[in-house]
Amino acid sequence: MRMQLAGALAVVAVAAAAVVWRLHSAPSHWQVVDRYCTGCHNETDVAGGLAFDDLDRSNVAANPAVWEAVVRKLRTGLMPPKGEPRPDRGVLERMARELEHGLDGLPLAPLIPAPSRSHA
Ligand code: HEC
């Protein structure tokens, strides 16, 4: 019994540590964008017709076409352009994955309507 409890606590501790690790180590894509992209892609220098400072910061799914284009540029290594400062390949890859998660979170119409709880 005691061993089981200890095991369960260890699992919880590892899970919590993983969450904390993620929060600290996963670069928010905005940190990368602000540092490496907005210098060219802003309201005054709209490079490639793209200004990141116009976008909704809290919701990737609000501008799916833009972020899909960003994922492509990150995966192909085309942005930031050659010769410009860029973070590690791993950071760009994580950023692409983070954006894909946000894009996958696009609200979809429910196939089965949620049961009404009003009479519960
Ligand atoms: C030195 C300036 C510069 C920096 C820094 C830069 N870009 Fe660009 N970007 C451009 C230019 C110029 C174009 C248009 C030509 C092209 O597509 O290569 C462009 C095009 C793009 C496009 C394609 C737009 C479209 O709809 O066709 C995307 C997406 C993009 N950049 C994303 C980024 C991201 C993400 C970063 C940062 C990681 C970044 N860029 C950093 C100059 C820059």
C-alpha cells in the first residue's frame, strides 16, 4: 500500500516536473517572432506582405494562413533569411510544432451535439 502510494506520488511529481520544464523551456513563438522576425515583418516594413504586429497574440487560430506560411518557412529554413540572426534549429523546430498545435486547435463544429445540461 505504502509502495503504491509512493509510486503514485512519484508519477505525479514527474508529471508536474514535466509541465514546469515545458513552461520554462518551450519558447513562446512570440519570443522568437519579436526577436528574429518583427524587425522586417512589421507595420512599416511589411516584408513579404506580412506584419506580425498586426496579429492576435493570444490566438494562432485567428490567422491560420499566416501561421501555416510561417511553419513552412521555418521547416524549410528560409526564415529568418540567410545571413540574418537566427535561433538554434531546435528552437525553430519547436516553434513550428507549437504553431501546429495551435492550428490543430481550430474550433470545429461538433459532430455530435453536446448533451444539454440545463435540466440536470
Ligand atoms: C531581414 C528581414 C527579414 C527577417 C528578419 C525575416 N523575414 Fe520573413 N520575409 C522577408 C522578406 C523580404 C520576405 C518576402 C520574400 C520571401 O518570401 O522570401 C519574407 C517572407 C516571409 C514569409 C512569406 C510571406 C508570404 O505570405 O509569402 C513568411 C511566412 C515569413 N517571411 C516569416 C518570417 C519569420 C517567421 C521570421 C522570423 C523567424 C522572418 N520571416 C524573418 C524578410 C525577413
